Amino acid sequence: MKKILTTVLLTALFFSPVSFAKPPQVIEKSEYKGQWPFSFKEGALQCIKGGAFVLDYDSGKMYALTGLARSIASRVGALPLEPDSEVWLDDPNDPGSKISLSDMTSKALALCDE
């Protein structure tokens, strides 16, 4: 399933205005060290035009992780990742807060430099 969705995403990116995007990096909860911030178990990080995005393989939805990504989200078919989103998990160690996205954002932005 993961390979099919990655192939579909890459095909869509090839024929879209974001065709110069770098290949996505697959992420999986089972292999992640640290607190997993998402409700889905696997997805892909992506850098598109300098913005950090995450693709939820379960729903096929892509979410913007940074301000720049939010500003171009509608043009690339992504949604803003809002604090009230069911996709972004609450931090069980800090009531009222969300699990930090900084590690995921850094990994996605590192794809911009490749």
C-alpha cells in the first residue's frame, strides 16, 4: 500500500506545477524514535517549494507543517494542520498542548536541501 501511494504521489507531482519537488521520505510510527505526533501510523514527509508537508497514507490527505507551506497549501492540494485537527495528537505529558512537530518539520525541510 505504501509503495502504491508513493507512486501515485510522485506521478501526481510529476504532472503538477510542483514537479520540481524532492522525493518524499516515508515515515512510520513503528520506526520513529520519540513521541509520534500524528493519528495515522505511516505517511511521507515532503518539501515542496521550500514548505514542509506531511502526507497521511490512510486518508491520502497532505498537511502543511510550516507557515510557508500553509501559504502555498491550496495550490498544492494540501490542508493546514490546525491545533484542533484530529490528525495532530495531544501531548499526554502536557495537557492542553500538542506533541511537537519540530522533528518532523526539520526532517521535511532537510529534503529541500537534497
